[in-house]
Amino acid sequence: MSEPQTLVDKLWSTHEVVRRDDGTSLLWVDRHYVHEGSFHAFSQMKARGRTVAEPGLTFGVADHYVPTRGRDHAIANPEIAAMVRNLEANTTESHIALFGLRDPRQGIVHVVGPEQGLTLPGLLIVCGDSHTSTHGAFGAYAFGIGASEVAHVLMTQTLWQKRPKRMRISVDGTATVGVGAKDIALAIIAHVGADGAQGHAIEFGGSTIRTLSMEGRMTLCNMSIEAGGRCGMVAPDATTFGYLKGRPYAPEGDAYDRATEAWSALASDAEARFDREITLDGNVIAPIVTWGTTPDDALPIDARVPDPSREGDPVRAKYLRDALDYMAIAPGKKLTEIPIDRVFIGSCTNSRIEDLRAAAAILAGRVSKVPGLVSPGSSSVKRQAEGEGLDRIFRDAGLEWADSGCSMCVGINGDLVPSGERCASTTNRNFRGRQGPGARTHLMSPAMVAAAAVSGHLADVRPLLAGRKP
Amino acid sequence: MEKFVQLSAKACPLPFSNLNTDQILPARYLKWPRSKGLGTVLFQDLRFDADGNQKKDFPLNQLLWQSAKILVAGRNFGGGSSREAAVYALYDYGFRCVIAPSFGDIFAQNAVKNGLVTAVVSDADVADMAAAVSSNPERPVTIDLDRRTIVCGDRTYAFEIDPVSRNQLLNGWDDVDLTESYRDQIVRFSIEHRARQPWAVPARAGTQVS
Ligand code: SF4
């Protein structure tokens, strides 16, 4: 009998080309996604007079800089237009398939990859974006890399990495109505801290996780990086295989059957040992919002923000004061008394069809008290939502229904939260200025953003669910 | 890549934890080419107010520390995004070493690739050093990467850094050249891998629509 292995170990060893004496491994990359921001890497590659080693395993997506309004016109900002054009030129030149601005499959890279069946269990997937951890939802080993590493993958289809420590986070129990993957993710981050999983690859398990849909698992794995973990994963199962069946780039027919058989072995062995184990009770997780400037500043919606004067540790007290000051929230204030200026529903965290349905379930027949933007995760999600009439619900509620892209998650396409404004957002980072200089961000689930919209302040979604299907 | 062996330079304290990549280099500068030099917009929104005036209380705005090459920062420095441009901004400004209790994983990897040392010490040591350089800003701090020591004031501190990263920095190694020496193994692996996991290859060729 060989040593019992974790899922992380299995994925690692099947991609290890060589291991140096110092313990660093050269890993084979099955899928490489590039976006507009990858231009530094293409420049590095060209500066060395090199070409892309495996264009067939590389896919480009235009998402970070694309406009979400007025796509029929040329992009007004020349610098932004150049970013989109640059990606087109680099991918064309290197014979890389591109889901470009006008492609009906365009969307956020972490939505498009899974949706097209490019993201599969057992693959090693990288992209020059930290939320590449999203793809781990399929039982893939997926992590974000910097520009020099992107260049290395372009040139060699491999990457030098040190094996991370293994961490298992188990959530067991039945999530209550109104509580979803985003709440679970925020509960985990609040528990382990924004840097708590540094140096670790996370495997999520437990009955609460098992019952999550693929959309929910993607939300969860997406947020792994906000706990400091470079990658997060969920072992593939019938939910995974069902999602992948019939996707454009996924195996078909006999190949699909053989693949699912192989994928079924991708689970941690019963006796496998983890460097760290954390267990959370899924029965007691409430809807959660962030109040501060890092994602671990997260509390259940019925709580009050901290009061620095009651904090014994002076360093922590100073942190709390600075965070509350930036967020313009009085110490000890009830979360539900914090008024908001706008809402945003979108980003690779929460912009899939299920997320839009959850928000629409709350908004149907109601009106938002604040302006807001809804940007579906992909053009395909947009069409599907329109087919289901969700766009009408958002529009009737007074929110703007836009095209797909990173949009107000990071604001580099020009979709910014104005300075000083407070935004209830389905995104992943509440860092100072993340949604624009001086912007104040509260992270929460799509249903909770909808609840905040119709309330005009941070609000508990649960009472608003009465008589509705969540 | 430039080698890093030893450095004696002024050190600037930045006593904040979670200085993430969005703070180091705000996203709106990500479209700048490297040739433009990103040092001018390092910590832009922490250094300057909305009107472009220097914020007096930000340490890097003190004349004495503007020529610092070492940063003494709080926990989880460089957490957040994978933007390597955050490292470019630090490097282009002139920084060659960041001392902190912990770093974002991707940031630390990006740093090595660009000759920036990430020196890990305890919270208490960071507080100590920050106090020492604050009371005596002119006095240089010395980083010895080979011995993994920091001399600050009259004390010597040991720091941690991933041994592989240390080697790479000491030798100025280039990953791509190193990988080239394994070319045969890579070719062999890719053939075997495709045979073992035929489903890992996309079921159809990509098409280009821009
Ligand atoms: S939506 Fe936000 S977090 Fe996701 S890839 Fe785009 S910028 Fe990054």
C-alpha cells in the first residue's frame, strides 16, 4: 500500500516534471488563461526573442478593461482601447484562441473558463490573476501567478513551484435559508484571517460544501485567496460531472465517460494527513457583511462594528480606528444602520446565473432605494438571464443592466464608485480604494446586496425572503 | 536579474499591516508600461491626497526617508492581487528589500523574480526596528542575504526567507534559462502526460473572435 494522499498531493504529483534537490518542482501547465493585464508577460517573452510554447493550451479573454456600456461604439478612452487591442494583437500573433470583446462567449476569465468546459477536474491551471483559485471548484489545481511567471509559462508551458502545505477546511451541517456560498466564504475568512492560509493549498470538504452547486463552489474557491491561500479546491463529484456534460470544450461521448471515471479518483484518501485542519459548523452561519478594509473584517449582519476603545491590544485598536475612519462608520454602530449610496452585482465571485437569480428573487416587485449596476459574469450568462426575464427585474427595480467584464470590482474599465461613496458589493476585495479612489466597499452575497438595495442600508435578507423562493 | 548580496541603506518604517497590492500600486496605473517607471506612483493614494498634495503623516514623505532602499512594514505585506507591477513600483522607486512579519505568497514570488528581498522577522522585531529607525533615521540598516541577518542600530536580527528564493537572489538566476536545461524532460513529460490524461487536452481547437 502506498502512503495515503491528499487531493493536493495527487494533483501535484501528476504534474511534476522534475524535482530539484532543493525541493522545487517544475510543473506542467494544462491550461493557461491570459487577459489584457498579461501584456507585461508578452513583452518579456518578445524581449527574449521567444514564442509561445503551447498556443493550443492557452486561451485569451478580454475582461479587465472592457466597457460594460455602449459596446457598439469605439472605446472612448485611448489607453483602455489600447489594452484591449493589445491583447487581440498578442493572441493573434501567438495563435492563441481569444474570447475577445465582440465574441458571444466573452466574459470574466474565471466565469468563461468553466462555462466553456475548458476548466476540468485534474488539470493544473494558471492565470496572471489571483482569483484563478476559482477553478479549484472543479478539483483542479489552479492558482494565480505574476507577470514573470506568466512569461515563463508562455515560453515553456511549465512553472517552478514549491509544494505548499495542505489545509483542510470542513464545513458540516445545513445552511439556513438566505445563507449561501459567499456567507460561508466570509465566515471562513473571518475565522482564519486574511493571511491565515498563507503558504497553504486549501481543500474544502464537509456536508455543507458537498451540497453547494458548482456556482457556489466557485464562489468559495474564488475567495480562498482572501484567506491568504493561493489555491482552494473541492473534490469533483456528480455535481461537477453534471455541470461539465455538453460544455463546448469538455470531453464528449466515450471520452466523457472515460474522463469521469478518471476524475472520480480525485479525492483525498481516507487516511490522508493535512498540515492543518479547520472545522466550521454550517448550521450556525448567518448572512455576513464586511465593515472594514480587509475581507476578514466580516461580521454577521445582526452585529455591531467593533469599538476600538474596548480593544485591549493597542495595535489592533489602532487598526480598528483607521479602518472605521476610512469607512466613515462610528465605533460600535449597528451594521443594519449603515446607509449605502449604491450597489454592484458582478465580478468573478458572484456574477453567475445562480447569483443573478438569488438577487432577482429579492428584487422582484421591489424598487432599489439607491442606484446600482448589474454586470453578468459572461455574455452567455447575460443571454441566459435575459431569457429568464431577470434583466427586467433588475431594470424595474431601478438598477442598470450592463455587459460583462470585471467592471466595478476593480474599476479599471472606468466603472468606479465615486470617492466617499459607500457600495454594497458582491465582489471579493474591500481594500481601500479598490472600487475607485476613496470608495468604501462592503462585501456580501448577491441576495444581501439586493436586500441592501431595497432597504437603502445594510440589511438582513432573511425577512425579505418571506413567501419567496430563495 | 541583478544579484543581491548585501545592502546598507536607509530604512523607512511603514507601521501598517495588510498593505496590499492595491495600496502599493493602485489599479489605475496597471496599464502603464514598465518603461515609464512605476516608482512615481508607488503608494500613490497613501502618499498623496486627491489634489495631489503630499500627505504629511505618511512616512515616505519625510525628506529623510525619500532615499530609503529598505522598508520596514507590518504583517501581510503585498497580500491581494497577483499584480507584479506592485513589485516594479517598489523596485523602480529604489527599494531593494522589504522587512515584514509576513508577505502575500504571490507577492513574495514576484519579488524574487525582480531582485527584491522579502525578509521575514517577528512582529516584535519589526516594532523594534521601526522604533530604532524612527529615532535615528539617518543611520543605515544593513541586510546580509548570505548570512540572513539585519543590522539595525546596535542590534543584529536574523531573518527568514525561502532558501530557494535566497539562492536565486544571491546568484541573480534566471528561471527561463534554468528551465531550458530540462528541455528533454519537459518534452518527454508532455507526451506521457497526454497519453495518461487524454482529457486534459481541450476537446476542440480554439477559434479567434475579437
Ligand atoms: S472580477 Fe475582479 S477579482 Fe475577478 S478577475 Fe476581474 S478584477 Fe479580478
